[in-house]
Amino acid sequence: MSESLPVVAQKGSYKVEVEAGKSYWWCSCGKSSKQPFCDGSHKGSAFSPMKYEAIESGTIGFCGCKATGNAPRCDGSHKNLP
């Protein structure tokens, strides 16, 4: 696997309850053991986590395949993966 491509953590979203005013750090490399959030596994790679600031409380679908065009939210891109 190329170091420039993220690992597909799962083909589907991670449904997470978020709280308004809180920040969440989405894993972009796919290697975190705390999916969909960063645990530092990207260190030494070209990847870095993406900050998501919750504007309102509710359930968010965070991307699990790391191929979304709407990071860190799921946009259904996992449906097109092999």
C-alpha cells in the first residue's frame, strides 16, 4: 500500500453524537485505533488529522473510507470503492 493513500478503516460512515461547541479531530490516514478520530498513528506520514467543530449537537456521519470529497463528513464515496 502506498504511503500517499489512506487506509480504508471501514466502508461506511461512523455515526457519532457530537456536542455543540466541541472540537473533534478526524483521522485522515485510516490507521487510528480510535476511529473515526485521531490517535496519533499518522506521525511520520504525510497525513494529519482534520479538525471538525460542531456547530450544533446531533449525530454526524464521519467518513470511514477516507475517500470522501466532503471531509470529514461521509459523502457516500465508499459505495464506489472496489
